[in-house]
Amino acid sequence: MYGSLNDSALWSKVMEGDQDALAFIYSTHFHSLYRYGMKLHADGNLVKDCIHDLFTGIWLSRERLSVTDSIKFYLLASLKRKIGRQQQGVFSRLFEHTEEPFTHSREDDLINEQASAERTQKLEKVMSSLPRRQREILYLRFYEGLDTQQTAEIMSLSMNSTYVLLSKALNYLKKNSDQLLPLLLIVLEHQRFL
């Protein structure tokens, strides 16, 4: 039922006091919020607390909420502010390790885990050499799929500064593509089968 609603209609239901609509939003966006929160702060419990506080706050202030046409943008921006108020945000890791969905033998599993850990470590090494703000802009634009305007608002940047920062990050990746491209192809191929 809620999945067929656009963001404005779904958000209006929350504003009208529909608890099930808020539960749907929570279940739809929790993992994305948690991943983004972990980019901002290394303490998973703090991130989860901030997410729960965010949804509690939405429910308690539902009558005063403004209409939004992008729930994901609203939630990501709100979470960033909430974590920022709790403690200074820092990136602790870029990608989460995911298990292979098919297993053949314990030996195959161990080999796959080791190879995956090595790829992830190499990718994190290349990405960790980027400044924090450049990692954040890449995450928001390409991992969370936000547009440039939404990314600029979340990061409190002008559009021009957003384009400059994104360009710097992409140029760095291009210069280091000899290290990065093979790793990204492997990660993308792995994601295709998940």
C-alpha cells in the first residue's frame, strides 16, 4: 500500500498521524541511514540511537513537519545534523564487507573471504587518501544517489563549491584509476550477483 505512494503523499500520511506510514519509512530507509551514519561516526550504537531519536522526533513533531518531496534527502540531512550534535563526525570505513550468497565448501568460503578482504582493504586505502569531505561527497552522490543540489544542502555547500569538490574527488580517482578500476569492477561484478 505505502510502496505505491510518492514521497509527498507518504510524508503527508505521517503528518496526519499514520504510524504505519512512519514504520514503512523506517524499514525502507534504516539500512541506508545506518550506512551513511557509519561514514560520519564509528560508533554503531550512537548511529542507531541517532536514527531512533530522529524517527521519534519526527513522530512527536509530525504536526509541525513541512512537506517534503524527497524523504531520503530529509532523513540523511537530519541524521547528519543529529550525529554532528552528538559528536564530531569522522569516517571510519568506506564499504561494509558482505558475505558471498552461495557457499561451496568451508575452504572456498575462507578463500573468498580473504580475497574480498584484500580487495576491500586496497579500495579503502585508495579512498582513504581522499580528504574526508571528498569521500563524503562521493558517498552521497554515487552510493546514496542524491542529486547535486541535495548533496550541496546536506554538506552545507554552495552549488559551485559542490561541483568543485566533486570534480577534485573524481580527478583524484581518475589519476589513481590504475589501482581503483580493477577493484571497482570486481566489487560491481560481486554486487550484480547479490
